[in-house]
Amino acid sequence: MTPSASDPRTAKGPGGVATLPPNGGNRPAGGPRDSGRGKREQSGNVGYRPGSNGGWEELGFTPSGFDAAAGFYNWVLGTGEVICDDQTYQLHGLEPDPVLRFEAFLGQVPPEDVADLLEMLDPLLARVGDYVFEYRVQLPDGRIRTLETRGRVIADPTTGGPSRMMGIIIDVTERRAAEIEALRRAAVAARMQEVTAGLASAGSLAELRTAVTAALPALGATGLLVTDAGQPAEVILEAGNLGMAAGRVRIGPDGPVRTAASTGDPLFFTEASELRRRFPQSVEAMRATGAVASAVIPIGGVPRMRGVCMIGFDSPRAFDAPERAFLVLAASAIGQAVHRARIHDIELALAMALQGGMLPRALRPGPGVELAHRYEAATTGIQVGGDWFDSVHCVDGTTLLIIGDVEGHNVQAAGMMYRLRTTLLAYAGQSSDVSALMQRANAFVCEVNEDAENPLFATCLIALIDPERRTLAVSRAGHIPPVLAIGAEKCSVHHNEPGVPLGVLEDYDFPVWTVPYHPGSMLMLCTDGLLESMDNNLDKGLGRCRAVLDGQREEKLDTVADELLAANRPDGPWKDDVALLVARLG
């Protein structure tokens, strides 16, 4: 009996025969290792033809005795007859029956799979050769199993065209399920990698907001909110385009946020109607955010915070068990990152307050000197730098400009910076002699280092501006050279003898050089953080500063200072603290 062309579950192959075989396994009839099933098969199982070796021999196929949960089959394409063993019937959920044809096996394939299976088989049966493919069957109890068949399309000895399909069938359901689970886990890991990629490097809440916004596509979300559901409630982080602002999300005692925080259980709402049934009082507030589906997930393990992460989606969303587990894991990672960023921001604020307390609030130059100053911190956490500057209006009408940098980026460096600055200010109240001031500063650092377990060194530059003589006297202890623009001339870098850093050699005579200036001349003093943060190249940084000074000679000093920072600002934070003094000399 050949399948009818009108049967919707069949298709025509070569010679008008149906093109669907069941998948082949490997289940022999008998053999030395087949103690039970083999004996029953040899005693005349349904599907075997009479003859030697159970009838397989005349079909050119002899079972090998291989003992596995596999079945053998031999499908005669011209008649649709299927010759097979018991295992093949069992794999398809069929009772052994010698009159079963191809249609019976095809009938076990889920209807939604039939068209694709036939489309795949059509070209396969048009040629002679080996094959391997998979298909699904539905057993009488409703279970879906995946079978794999492999074998060969045999040629007709007369015509040379395909005449039979013979092979083995095995059940690969568990193997495929394991592979799918492995792929799912890999996909989850990849999504988590996308979510967490920027979290570790985000120091501040502002940087974290950028990282979380970039992670929203991996979450499949359009907005995210992290709150502290304590008293009072606080919105800590917002990301995305849902407008999930604090005033639009109910954080009352009976709302979803505090409910999740109180119970410790995540809440998932596949669409707005689910939220309406559970929390009708929160519907308007959630509608204002634009979220259709939402997940409200408590964040555990964060000290002193009843954290909750609310994730919003702009369309209905099904939250199956794997997706819920993924979102809970992602929310936890984001919550921990928020905790770290809050600590960072608090510590940074403390460090900046400490640093600000050590630097002068305002500079008071003497007559004929106009000043602008800038300080940019590269601090992270509670680390503070050793860059500093100051000015002194001396009693003789001169102005001292002082700038320095203590090595290191920690509390010890900041402490040394403050003590050195205070010492120099005290000495400057007694004398404006540049050489003497530098020698006293050096002696102070050397004395401190004698009792220090880890000696510190410092660079320093002192410039004395004498408006009456219109001279500039400069001495530097290993510091960045000054940039000076005299009158209308182009800026130049004064690479005079620098001297050694403070604290290196006792009783060292620091060289002093003097240069005259004209009214309108400009002087720039800075630390190396300004020049090297962009490309670690001192000369290139000095070149950028000269270009700014030459092009901004007539601008206000505050504008010039801002332009100097802009010309040297790196992508991201400064690599080192920056201290800058710009003076216009009258």
C-alpha cells in the first residue's frame, strides 16, 4: 500500500512514493549479548519476513547483534512497506503489526512537524547515499520524544534509482535536552556578562547609571530603578527611558516595592492587569512610568539598605522560571554595584572635603598680579593627593607663588603636603628670599624623613613677582618648568636648572634665575597631572598649554584656566591630581 497523495501528512518522492521514514536506531534481532529480547525476536517477531536470519538477509541487511536501545528498519519505497523490529515499534509508540505501512509511523509525528519533515525528506529520497537526521514523535501517553535515524538509501539493482531506505533509530531526547539546557545556561551566562560588563569598572553612581543603561537590552528592559525602601524611602539609581522617577513610583507601605522588601519575595507582573489586581492603588503611579510588565525584586546582602530593584518592560512579558532566576541574579549584581558606588561617592566626598580643607580657599596676590587657579582631583575612595599651591602677599609689595607635589596618592602624602605648605607660609611671612625659602623647605622635608618609616619627597616651584622692578625670580626643586609669555612674544618654557626634589639632599643650594617682564606678561605654573593625563608626554602637554596661552592672551584669566584644563583633559577621569596657577603680570 502506497501512501495517498491526498493524505496531508505525506508527500511524493521519486516514483510517487511517500517521503517519510521513521528515524533509525540500532536494535538487532538476537546476538550474544541479547539474552531476552533477541530470543523473542528470533522466534518470529512481527515485521520479520520468513527465511534465514529472520528475513533480513533478502533485503541485504543483517543485524550485527549490537545491544543498544535502538531499532532497525527497512522501508521499501515502492510499496510503503516497513520491515522493522520490536524496538522500532516501541520508539514510535506503536504495537507490532506486520501490515503497518509508512503512514502509521508518520502518524506518530506531531502535526506541526509533519510539513517540515516531509520537506526535508523529499530531496534526501531523490538520491542514493547516506543520511542522518532527527524528528519528533508523540507517544500514546502524550510525551514527546526526539529520535535520531541514520542509514543509507539503497539503489534498485535494475534502475539504479532509490528503492529502499534502511537504517537504525535511537532515542536522543535526554541528550538533546541536556544540549538545550547547556545552550540555555550559556545564553544566560552571556546575558549576565552583558549585564555585569560595565558594573565592576563603574566607580561612582553616575558611572554606574551609564553601565546599567547599557545593560538594559540584555535584560530585555526599557527602564530600571533601584530604591532603598527604608524610612524614608529613597531612589538611589534610575536608568533607561521609562521615566521611573521617585515621584511616579509608589513607595508606600502597601505598594509593590515595600511589599517585596518586607517579604523578601520577588514580584512579577506580566502585564498591567496583574498589577491592578494585586496593587490597585499603584496602578496610576506605574502607568505614569510607561511600564507594561514589571519585576520588583528585593536585593539581599546589602548592609544598611532595604534594597529593591524594579525592572520595567514596555510590552507584556512572560516570566518563566529560568527568566525569573536570571532577573533575580541580575538584580542582585546591580544592587551590589549600587552599594559599592554609594560607598565610593561617600568616601570621595569626604576625601574632597579633606583635600579642600588643606588647600587655600582664596588667593590674595599683591599689587600688579592677577591670579586664577584650578584644582582637579583624580582621587578614588578615601585617597587624597599631594598637589598644592598658594600665594603670599609679602610686606615689601612682592608676590610669592608656590606650587608643589608630594609623591604618593594617600593620606601620608596629603599630610606631608599640608605640613610643607604650612611651613612655607610661615617662612614666607619672615622672608621673601626665594633661595632661602627653598632651602628651609628642603631642610624641613629632610628632617621629617629622618623619623619616617617610608620617606616622602616633593617637587616644588617658588616664583617671586616684583612689580616695582618688573622681574620674576624662580627656583624649582625637580618641578615642572614654568611657561612664560613676555609681552607680545610667544610663550616659552623656561628649562632652567631644576634642582633636586625636596628631601633628597641636605644642605643643597637651589639655583635661582631671574627674568624681566613687561606689563601684560603671563605666567603658568602647574603640576604634572595637567600635562601627562592625556598621553603621558610632558613635552606634548607643555605644547598644548603654550598654544592655549598664545591664543587666549587677552581673555579673562578664568577663561584661560578653563581652556588649559580642556586642552589637556583625558577621556575619563584625570590620571593624577591637577594643580594650576595662571598669573597676568601688570
